[in-house]
Amino acid sequence: MHSKVAVLLKKIATFVGYFNKHTATFMEKNLIDEVKAKANIWLNGDYDAQTKQKVQEMLSASDTTELVESFYKDLEFGTGGLRGIMGVGTNRMNIYTVGAATQGLANYLHKNFGKNADIKVVVGHDCRNNSRLFAETTANIFSANGIKVFLFENLRPTPEISFAIRHLGCQSGVVVTASHNPKEYNGYKAYWEDGAQVIPPHDTGIIAEVNKIKSIKEIKFQGNPALIQTIGEDVDSVFLEKIKKLSLSPDIVAKQKDLKIVYTPIHGTGITLIPRALKMFGFENIISVDAQNVISGDFPTVLSPNPEEPAAMKLAVEKAKEVDADIVMASDPDADRMGIAVKNDKGEWILVNGNQTAQMFVYYLIRRNKELKRLKGNEYIVKTIVTTEQIAAIAKKFNVPYFDVYTGFKWIAAVMREQEGKKTYIGGGEESYGFLVEDFVRDKDAVSACVMIAEITAWAKQNGMTIYELLQDIYLEFGFSKEKGISVVKKGKDGAEAIKKMMSDFRSTPPVKIAGSRVVTIKDYASLRCMDIVSGSTSQMEMPETANVLQYFTEDGTKISVRPSGTEPKIKFYIEVRLPLKNRNEFDAVNAAAEEKINAVKASLGL
């Protein structure tokens, strides 16, 4: 009997294997057929000769990988706009995918403001390859649709585009940038009339209009030069004057004007304004990293132009050692993010992460405003849900309200818009190296962040501290916290499916313990449910919309957040652990213990 069952099971297994193999083969063939059909539309349509040649090469190649990756889907215009690898195809950044996005946005602007309305937009771009081409394409399409365009003369920081939208009274704006992504990427970010990236209902409204564009014949590529106005220094000077007025300690800056500041733009747009802004603030000793002052979309001195990564900061740190600098700062290619390096108590140069920088910003901004008697009781700060809870602790101690929002500065900007005329914005930030200390910009700003971190360094020095010692003092006052961000990269179609499965598994089988500590609370922002594991109760969270984010909180104060990136092919894990710290002498031991704890958390999560 057992042998008959075994034979039957073996036959079933053989059949299942045969079925799966042939089903996979069929599905793969079906995908290839669909991809070839889409590619042939490009081959035979009204596309330029160079594009058609590349499509033909992909169709003729024996290896179909590039063909599939280029055409297996349409590059999605999401809530943040477009971002993807540059190249030919529906799933690539090129003048046709940019054109469809712009035509859809133009159609939505007419629909929202009225067909005969006097609609104006700002268009800017970063240093990336094809960025100027995409920006000019965007400007031409807007103008062809009867929309007035203010086009920056050349590359400019993203925050200046946000400022210009408000300053020039525009209804929208576009920045061509892929932020700190590798050199093969480019992107397209859409902004609304408040200078912030679009949020509901306009994001879905724009997406719907973009998705209606089914043929390049619907895109008006032929621009109207009469409706395109070049801008540059006329906006730069106004923007920088407003940045200059942000200083809370001009007298201290005057005393510390020789502070040694090493700054690098990492080949990007920061070079256009940040050194100038530092000098206007009163700092006279700005030291360049000459090799990285070269504007280039190839980012020749780095593998990735991301100030979060030690390799991107290497040349700047070497320069800091050479000149015995007080601080190192770097901006990413579109100068909306800032990273810093400081010297520790052993004389070693270390990178300061985004959470630590955000703590110092919030601490200084609140404390200094209090010292200057500027706190009137209606001020507030904003942080994102994945950013350190230290910021909440600082705000609470100073009795300054804070808002917790989703990842992305558009949500910080949304709070600013809601509170405008009611409360005073002091500052906001997120762990991913984005900070904003002013209200006349509605996106993260490395220009103001650089001048403010320089002022904080000067203030600390004037008070007998290094900026590293200031950070330690914050830990002593508010408790020690250590955070680590981990990104698991999953590229292409298979990667997207793997990320989706990981999130599904975390939801269906949530961890009971993490690093030996019991999970007591689970927040699922996809359902907006907060689950108290101890009591078994569930409450509803108040957020503007749902999001694919999970958070786990444990008994010992550990916080873990998990979310797929909205702009990159990766799933992100944010780990925060807390330990007691009694004095500076314990700092290294506590820091090491926290690192061990983070490693234990990673092991628990299978990372």
C-alpha cells in the first residue's frame, strides 16, 4: 500500500513539475511577444532615427534581457513623478516618456485652473546627462500648450526651483533630477503652486492625465519661444538674500568667520549657490575639493554621488585632514540633501548620519530661538515617521509641538501649508539627509542646511565645544539613540516582485520577538491600524492616506520601520535602538553596545 502511495505521489510531483515548467515557458513566451509588439510600435512610429536604430538592435539581439527591461512596462508616473534608467523604451527615461509626463501635466493644469487661465510654470534641472535636454523638452511642451515657462539658464539646486515657483507666482514647476541615484538614472519631479511636490488630490489627477496619453502624436513637442523666459541671477540673488536672513547667531559667525569649512558639491548643482551662501552668511574660509567641483553627470570621482556613503565623502575628508578643518559638508547632485563629517574626541573623522544631523538642527533651532525670546507658543517642527524619536523628545522638553508625517518632504510641506497663518514653522527633517530651516522653500534644502550647520559649528566652538561634543551633550540630555538604515536592492521585474513578497510575508507572519525583545506594538500604514499586541486591541491611525509601511516597536524601546522605496528599486529597513548614557566617558561603550544590538535586530529580520 505504501509503495502504491509513493508511486502516486511521484507521478503527481512529476506532473506538477512538468506543468510549472511549461507554464513558465508559456508565460515567458507571452511576455516576449508583448514586449516585441510594444517595441515594434516604436520601430514603426514617429520616433527619431537614433531611437529606432536602438530599438532594432534590441529586437535583433539574441539576448532579450535589455529588450524586456526596456519595454516590459511603462515607466510609471507616480506621486513623485518619474525616475528611471535613461535609454530607449517605455520603461526608460527619454524625451518621449518625459514628453508624455509633461503633456499630461499640462492637460491637468488647464483642467484645474481653466483653459484660458494665465498659467505659469518653472522648469529647472540638475547636472545629470540629458537633464538639459529633458528640461528644454519640458519647457517646449508647456509652451506649446500655451503655458508661460520660466526656464533656468542652466543647472540649479532643487530648493531654488521650489522657491522660484512661489516667488514668481506660478501654478506648477518641474525639476529634472534623479537626486543621488547612480549616473545611469534620471528623473522628473512635479511641483504645485505652493512650491511643494504634489499630494492628493492633484497627484492622482496628474497621474490620470498622464495615463491618458497613449500616443506620441498627442504630445505637442513644438515649443513657442515667446512663452519661454530664461531666468538665473535675478532669482538667485533674491533667494540668497532670504537665506542670509535665516542666521540666528550673526554675531557669533562674525567671531568665528575663519571657521575651516570643507565643502563638496559632488559634481552637482550645489556649486552654483552653496559657497556663495556661506560667504554671504559671513564665513570666509571655505575650502574646495577641486576634483569634485567639476560639473559632470558621469560623477567621475565617485561610484554613487550620495553624501550618505563614505566613498562619496572620501576626497572631502582627505582635504579636511590636510587643512585641519572644523567641519566637512557635501550636497548631492541636485543640492537638496546634505551630509557632514566631523572630528571625534580621538581626532578621527567620522560621518554623521541624517538622524544625528536632524537632532542637532532641531536642538539648535529651538534652543537658540528660545534664547532670543522668539518662542511665542505657536511654533512647531515636523519629522517623518521613520526619523529618530529623539526629535520628539527634544520638542517635548522645550514644549514645542511636533508633527509626524510620512516619508517625503511633500508631507512636511503639507503640514506647512495647513499651518500657514496659524503657527510658525521652526524646522523639519528626515533621516535621509533632508532638512529645511525656512518656510519660503517647500522641499528639503541643502543650501540653507549647509549655512545652518556651519553656524551650529561656529556656535558650538564659541561655547567651547566641537560639534561632536555638542551631539554627545544632546545624547546626555535626551538619552542615547542609534539608528541604522539598510537598503536591500532588488532591480528589474524580478526585484519588484521580490519586494512585494517581502512586504506580504512581514504582514502575514509578523515577528513575535526582535533581538530577544517582545514586539508590543505593530503599526500598519496600509490599513492605518495600530495593534497593541499586549492588550490585543486595535486602534485606527489618523493619516492623510494609506502607505505601504510597517513599523514594529519592542519592549526595550527598539523601533523598526519597513517600506519599499517610492523612487528606487529597493526595500528599506530603518532600525532605531535606545540605551542609557550617563556621561561622555561611557559614550564609546554604549555606542558599541548599540551596534551589537542593531546587529541582533538585523539577524532577527534575516538581513
